[in-house]
Amino acid sequence: MSSTSNSVLIKNARYVVTSNTSDEILENVSILIRDGVIAEINPSSAAEGIEVFDAGGHLIMPGLINSHTHLAMSLLRGWAEGVDLQGFLERVWAAEGAIMDPETCALGTELAAGEALLGGTTTALDMYFHPTATHRAAAQVGLRHIAGPIFLDFEGIDGLKWPDRIALAKNWPASAAEIGGPFIPLYFMPHSTYTDSPEHLTEVAALGKSMGARVHLHVSETQMENEDVNTRFGKTPTEILRDTKILDLPTVYGHGVHLSDSDIEISLARGASVAHCPGSNLKLNSGIADIMKYKAAGLKVGLGTDGCSSSNDLDMWPVLRLAAHLVSLNHGAKSVDTSSIVRSATIESAEALGLGDRVGSIEVGKEADLIAIDLSALHLTPVHDVFALLVYAVGRSDVSDVWVAGNRVVRNRALSHVDTADLRARVEKRVEALDSLK
């Protein structure tokens, strides 16, 4: 799918939340998109024959960015309930082994990409097996989908041995380019410091440095993980990443719940970022990441849902809400800065993922990853504080239209590139195979 489209005029938006350096909120504004890029804000004139979206009564903002997820696990929604992380992993790995071949991973990703876009998420950092299949599926739906090769010491559900994983990584840029879709940075995705040995992480770091890759992996999701890694190696996960040179590459921590003061200092010095997943962390009893502490130290903090088998959905709006509530719980209600929460879901996530120069804010020259929020609902009336409205009141049903790189991938609350009835039927047929595991 092309990452560009014909010119579009988004006309007379009631509000435009820019997420620029000043967190400006503009009123009664039009936006001209040309060749997938924001060309003008409040253009003096518009060319004839372009598509016009009447944004009267709407709020326009940057698309939400899901900075840690496992999209194909949408097929396992509700499969592992009432368990902690260890119980979750045991149950989910069995289910994955039963059904998650490349075709099924693609189907789950197609389902997830559609769900994400309908809820206003335009970019996802997606860690999962069979990345060529998942990336093709997500690109067809229209999501800006950051995928990459997975690294594990052992054979996963993809059946790859370590040399196969290295070969996949070396070929990944060509594979991603062939698939197309909106621009994505190059990512390598070792699972964690407890599933990848220091020797293998060192190899990933060296290869990543030679190829200009970024890194995404799970870090300090639970206290049990920290204790296990310390027992085995005498270090924290962050210290292992430092010593194996992983942190010589731009790195995004999935979760980062239990970072010590020393871990924070190491991470800041090496430019690492944290993908905060409050819903998953609370549900699995993993703990509460102190994102206000992280931000105060200078770490970039993005927001994420994690996968549907732990979070049950890919809805970023409750993630914003939970992130704000947990700041209040940890530091008091006066400490909650709703504009900062919105930034974590937009420009700060974009910067963490290596996309800050392209998306995450509404500024001339950036790619048009935008969402329109219909303000006509009773629960969005009246509007006294726009940032509070976004964090505490807006839901995914309020998202009416979505553009990714100027391509209108959601139109009047319907996906532009997917037959949703057909998709649901294909999903229902495939997950029948899970019944035998119950």
C-alpha cells in the first residue's frame, strides 16, 4: 500500500491538539495534506479538486502510538485469565505452539491492526514471531507497523535456531522494503535478558550496530524477573544490556516497571526509553512503574497496551487514563499533568521509537498521521479542558476518521481497506483449533 495519497483538506476543526514543543491547542483550524505530509496549517487557499473533510465539531490530533504490543496475540484474547506473568506465559506459549503459524500470525495481526486503527492508534511497535507475515498484514490494513526479527536462545513457535534468527535479521531490511507501507525504522527484538544469553545479546548488539538498528525488548517487567536475572548473572537486566552493548543502540524497554535508581541513571546515559503498559502490569500483578520519577530523571516514556492475551484489547484511551491515575496514586492528584500524558501517547512515543522527526505532532513537514475525534457525544460535552477531555473522557468510539501518512484508513468509523465481516469470519474459523486445548 502506498504511503502517500492525493491532497486532503481537513477543514475548520474545532480544536487541533498539536503536541508540538509548546503543546499548542489551536481553534477553528484547517490543515492541508499534500503527498502524505502536512503542507500547511490554515492554508490561505486550497487547490481545486482535492478531498475535503469537514472537521467542524471535531478535534484533530496526532495518531496515538502504541509503544509495546504483540498484535497477533489478539487471537488469544481472554485465553489466560486469573494468572500472574508466569502463569500467563505458560498458558499462552502452549496456545501459540498450537496455532501460530505464519498465516495465523498474519490473520491475528490483521485483526489487531484494524482494532488499533478504529481506536485512533496509527503506529504500533509490535514484537512477534513471523515478522514478514505480520508486517505484510498490518501494512495492508494501513497501520504504521514497526516489526522486526525476534531473538530467543531456544526455538520458539517459529522453529528457528539461532543462526536462522541472525540470517533473518540480516535480510529483514530488504523484506520490509519489499512489503512497503508507511516508513518504519529498523528494529531488532530480542525477547529479554532472561530468554537471551549475554553472549547472544552481545552478538545482536554488534549486528545491530553494523546495520544501524534500534532495539526493543522486555526489561524488568516484574520483581521476579529482576531476582531471577540477578541470581543467574549477578546483575540487573539493565546492567546486562549495558555490558552486552545493547544500550549502545537506541533501545525501548517493554514495561520497565522495576528500574532501580542506578538502572535509571544507566538508561538515561545511554538514551534508552520506557514503554509503559499500565493495564497489562496491573492485570498481571506485575507492579506499577513510577513514570513521573522516570520523566523527572529525563527518560522518555511512551505508552503501550501490551498484547491482547494480557491486556485483552488494544485500546489506548484507557491506557492514558490508567497512566494518569497511577501518577495520582503514587504522587498525589496535583502531580498529574494531563498534557504530559497526551505527549507520552504521541510525540514522546514517537521520539522514543525513532520517529519523532516524522510523526507524533501536528507540524508542517511532518507526515500526516492524524485522527479526528467527534465531539458531539454527551460524554464529551462541555469542553472545559481539552487535555483532561482526552485523558479522562474520550473513548475509541469517538474516533471517526484516521489518516496514516495522509492515507484515510478509517472513514466514518469504518476501515477503508478491510471487509470486517469477512475478517471476523476468518478469525472465528481459525480459532476453532484452540478448543482442543481447553
